[in-house]
Amino acid sequence: MSQLSQYFAQNQFCCLVEYLPSKQEMLPVATQLAGFPVCMTLSDRVRSDDDIAPLIAAQSYPQQIEKVVHYAGKGRDIHDFNLFLTQAKQHGQQNLLLLTGDKLKQHHDGRGSHARTRYLESVNAVIAAKQQGGFHIGVALNPFKYSQAEKQAQYLKLHKKLQAGADYIITQLGFDLVALKQAHEFLIEENYTQKILACVMPLTLARAKFMLKHNVAGIVITPHMLEVLAQEHDSDQTENTYLRCALQILICQHIGYAGVHLSACHKADEQAILTGYIEQYRHLDLKQCQQLWAQLWQLKTGNELRPAVVEKSKLRNLQQKVKYQFLDTIHSTMFNSSLVKGLGAYIFSANFWNKALAAKLLLQAEYLSKHFIVGCESCGQCRLAETLYICPETCPKGLANGPCGGTHLDRCEFGDRECIHSVKARLAEEVDQIQVLKKQLIPTVPIEVRGTSSWKNWYVKQ
């Protein structure tokens, strides 16, 4: 049992301090922060796509330091992850945080000479890690979503992550206390026993501006927040940054979180300031902490930390519903009939289909029949029935089990489309298929299967 899992078992509030792996710098790691036990976490390719691997960076630190190693699926497939698991076991690394990851900085969309960048989904990574055994598995949740569909899609995917075997949850960085409370309440209402930690940060004006300038995925910085930070900067009240962070940590402890994941506070002097404020205000109860938090953020309505929401067109919902019903009828005819299954298995078991020309023509026929309707990219393992006939290949990351955390008001992290998982969540409500998105764990598509006919592959397996 890892030390972190022992903290959870003993209901001991803990602090995971994030470090960015570096070849040049090895910072000292504290064993406690304001009396809370500390573990170090090592992030995966945050600065650049070529950052040193966190598993390698972990070897530079003493073995007695409890570590949580991040693994982001960006630019990787299941074979890469299985190799990582083998290496993690060799190094005795138990605590993992499995993420899909934000957009790879050198992402390729498949046009031109570069192959399309693939992203291993966290759901599939959890399944693989659980099968290997011996790991304490963390996953992410972004509760800071403000359209109904976007929020529901996040929680539907969390159901899948927990069903797959995740042991604990870490939220995305965010400052909306209502959303943090809702995430904790969700676990209680759904009878989940997994622990949840909140990602927190001493948010300075410079960091807020950086996040906005670089469109850091999934993080909400409102104009009001920016205005407050600018006022404090101009009036030399910047230590409020650490006071707010201390209050958020104490509030999370009060509402039942198992700990926090502390970002951008890995230096000893920063931690000393934060510790001082935690010690100074830890005698406050939840209500008092919240009142001081609201005062520091100059909150009047409570909505100042949330973006404005515009509801989607009902006409678009109707179009999606009609399309779903049409495609579901076709799918039922082709794939649910015992007669058609038997006939298809007989036809596609013929050696004829193994010849290059026949395989090419079949693949082209399947592509042409589906691409212009659903966006098919010849994955070889069609998952349309499990995704309400909204093709996962139309997600830039190719995610089938649900969204990443990088959307903003239903917009994809890539900025060029509506998130297909928000579309799915709205459609699922319309056609009474929420349980499909909640419970159906969709396997990852092996690289070797891509570029083959999913029709042939499916019928031959029957």
C-alpha cells in the first residue's frame, strides 16, 4: 500500500505539491505543509512536448519521498502505456495520475505528410493499469463547466473512470467553490467511496494573464477575477494571492475533500508564505472561511467566478435527434438481426476479402458510406452505436468515452468546433440513452486495426 493510499484510508488530509520535471533543477521537497503530509507530483509535458519524462525525473529524488507520477495520453497509444506500466513497476512507482492530456503543442490533424496525433483516453489507461495490478490510480475531473451538456458530459465520463477502477480523483484547477462542493456531493449521492482532491494555486495577476494569453485548456479566469488581481497588484496587496489559496485549502478540508493538489507553489519561500496563512486562519469554521473568501474576491452575486452561459439552439437538437433515429434504424437492421449477422459472417469469412484489391475496395465503400454522414476515418473498430452515432474520430483527440477537461462552454479545446461530447450529452437526454454514455466502456482502437474495414472485422468476430 502506498503512503498516499494510507493517508486516504486514515482520512488524513494531505497536500500533493506539483513539480515540473527538469534536467537542470532539482528542488527540495518538504515532508509537510502547515502540518499536512506532503507528496510530490511530477507533471507530464506541461512546459513542452519534449519535457523529461516524470518517471525518469522521479528517480532523481530520494526513494522515501512519496511521489505521484502523471501520465498524459497525448501523442501515445496503449502500447506506449503498457511499456510505461512495466517501467513504473520496475521503479516501484505505485501512485499514478492518468490523464488524456491537453492539446499536444505539435499536434497534427492528419493532413499533409504527418500522421494524425492520437490521444490515449484516461478510461482505457485506467483499465490497463487495473489489469496489471499494484497501482494506486488517480484520474481527473473538471467540475468547472457551466453549460448543462458540458457539465453532464464531465460527470458521465467520471462514472466510466470510476467504473474502470480509478482509486481517487483530482479536480482541474478552479476557483468556484460551488462547483467544488457539487463534485464532492456527486460522489456521496452516487455512493462512490473514492477520495477527491482539489487542484489549487496561488493565482497571481501574471499567472492569470499567462493562462488567458495562452488559452490554457479548461481553466476559467473571468474578467472580474482579472480586475481584482490587477487592483491588488497596483495597491501592493499581492500577498492576498496566498491568503486566498490558504482559504481554499481550508474550505476544501471543511467540505470533505481528502486533500489538495498544489500547483505553482513548489519553492520553499512560497510554501512558507502559504503555510503562514493556513496556520493563521485554520481556526475559522467553514462559514467564516467562505465569508473571507468572498470578501477577498469582492463577490456580490456569487457569479463573478463563472463565465456567462448562452443556451444552444433547440433546432440543432432536433436535427441531431432525427439523425440518431435514422442511423439507429439502419444499425439495428444491419447488426442486430441474427439472420444478417450469420449472413455477414459467412460472406466476410471468405478468403477473397483478404486480397489487397478486395480489402481496399471494401474499405473505400465503408468510408464513402459513412464519412460524409458521421465523419468516419476508417478506424477499423466502429463505435458508433456506443457514441449515439456521433463518430469519435470527429473529436480532434479521437476520444470515445467522453470529453477531456479542456472545453469551454461547449467549445472544443481546439477552438474550431463544438465539443462532440456536449452534443452527445444533449442528444442522450433527448433519446433516453444516458445510461449508454454512463456505463459503456469503449475499448481503445489498436493502431494495427486502423485502416481496415470495421464491417469485416465485426462480422468475422460474430
